[in-house]
Amino acid sequence: MRTIDTSDELLISRLRERLTDVRYYGLDNEYAGKTVLSGTAWKALDEPGARLVEVNALLGIYKIVLDDHRWYQLRPAVEFEPLPPVVQAA
């Protein structure tokens, strides 16, 4: 995992646009593994000691790590193409 320099405002802006599927993970929390608003995760980056790390560049998966027990997983939202209409046999 590679730590991302959060002072690069252009890079952070691009990541904020792309990484819209956000889930929170933490111990003993009723929201663990649930989807949260992406703005909540990006605001958490302002907490002392929080850092943005690249987990998998190929898949576009990142984490905002708050401490050893709490983090947000960020990834691009999957957009599905509608299936073509079913061709009926003659």
C-alpha cells in the first residue's frame, strides 16, 4: 500500500469525483461495512493522523485510514450497462 500525498489538490479532487462507493469499517460499530456518504469519508481525512492510501491501483481501491481499527474504503461506483433486449426465437 502506498500513502498518497493529500496536499496535491488536483489529485484529491479527481479521486473525490471517481471514488463514490464508500464503506466504513471499524470495530464494535453498528455501521461497520455499510455504505456511507463519500463526503463523510473525505471530511475524516482532516482528522489528526488520518492518511489516504492506495490499496489497489488497477481496481481503483483506496482507504482513508483513521487508526488501526477504523477506516473508510473508497472505490469507483460500478455503473451497469442495460442488457440488450432478449431476441425471441421465431
